[in-house]
Amino acid sequence: MTRLVFALAAAVACSTALPAQTRVVLLGTGTPNADPERSGPATAIVAGDRSYLFDFGPGVVRRAAAAAMKFKIPALEAKNLRIAFVTHLHSDHTAGYPDLILTPAVLERDAPLEVFGPSGLKSMTSHILAAYKQDLDIRFHGGEPSKPRGYVVNVHEIKPGAVVYRDEFITVAAFRVKHGAWREAFGYRVTGTADGRTIVISGDTAPTEAIVDECNGCDVLVHEVYSKAGFDKRPPEWQRYHARYHTSTVELAELARRAKPKLLVLTHELIWSSNPAAMVAEIRDAGYEGKLAFGNDLEIY
């Protein structure tokens, strides 16, 4: 029943969406675990006729293509994937980066890919392009029709605490979150949409007051989470790791009570020995009564 309610909520959100409405599309809700039902972390925001990716985990381009077909959103077609933001450089959030650079270009993207993220993103990008040098040489000079502009990547290494991107559809600000030993890990706050929505994406983070400050009654808070019950069964060394890098159901309930989002969407769910309904129950039992959805790949809000 719980899963049915979540699916119905997503279907209603999709069916009432109009082109002027800003949509949050979950492309990947997974973790480093190789779950065939959950692609690597990736969330798309669609505003106007444009899509904006936040993280690009494994499977991102094909998940975007699936969403484009399922929801009839041309902005998510591969050739239209042109703007992306990354929260941090962990492999589960970036293993789809070569795919995002190359596949849309092969499929006739005719504009540079604009990518925003922390320090180290330029180095990662240059190494990816170097690794695929033979591929690029053949595509450019081996007789394949190509649009060289589609292979260009413009990297913007950003600093938190300010607007990092603005166009006619959205404004994006970055803020710092706490993700263990990472010196730079960001969340993002999206405003300036035609329908006035404010959307906050946590990225990977331990509990941080920044989420409360940046959301502050936002329309949608997309936040990572792990099962407290599953955590309690983990080996001590993994408990130490996850407590430092991520947010439990109980901790998220406390944060969300103060952040007061109109809708809390769970993603990057570390389920372990638990299940979605039990994780939602953990959040409810910890005192959070607001609107809540357990996110799954290819749901739209």
C-alpha cells in the first residue's frame, strides 16, 4: 500500500505537469551498491524547454532517455543534455560523466556541455578526454558525420555561498555540505523558476544546518538517507563511516521538521536489510509529519 501511494503521487505529479511547470525528475536514486532497479545518483530539473542535471552517476544518459520517452520531455533527450552540476567527485556520482560527455555528442548534440562543480572537476574532465583520444580522433577524422561543438566541455569550478548559474529559466546557488573527508561537497538551491518553485538538492551529506537554512520552507527537498535499523546491523567500521558521511532516517526527520519542505523526496537510499516502507516508518516514528515520498528511478514531482 505504501509503495502504491508513492507511485500514485508521482503519477499525479506527472499528469498535471504543464510545460511552464518546473519538474523534478529522479533519474538515479542509487548508491555505490549495484542495484539493477536504481541507477547511480542523478536528478534532473526541467524548466521551460531546458534540462539541468545534478550529478551523473552510472546510467545517467539512458535514464534521461527513458524519462524523455516516458514523460514526453524533449529536454531530456540525449542531444539536449547540455547543463550539469555535480555535488562532489565520488565515483558513484561521476561514473556516468564519460557517458554524458560522449553519448549525446555522438547523438548530434550541437552545443558545448557546461558542467559546474568543485575543484578537481577540470582535472577529471581532461583525463576523461585524454582517455578517449583515439575514439575522438576516429569520430572526427574516420568518416563519421560529427558536430565537433558537441564534444566541447566547458568546466566551471565553483565556490559555495553564491549564485553559480543563472539563465532565463532558473537560478542555481551552491552551498557547502558535510561529506566526511571531502574538502568540497556541495548541495544546490534552485530558484527563479516560472512557477516560483524552490528546489533544494542535498547531495551526499551528514546532517548539516545548511539544509535547514537553504530549504527554509522550500517546495521540494531532495535528500539522501540511510536506514537507521539497517545501520544498527552494520559492522562497527561501516557504522563509523556512514555516520560521518551520510544522514540517517532519524536525523533526517529532525532536519526536515525544521527545514519544513512542502515535499521531502528521499534519494540515494541506503536500504541494507530494511525496505522502503520501514524506512518511511522510521522517519514518521522520529516525528516528521510532512509530505514525504520515497524516491524511485523515473519518478517525477
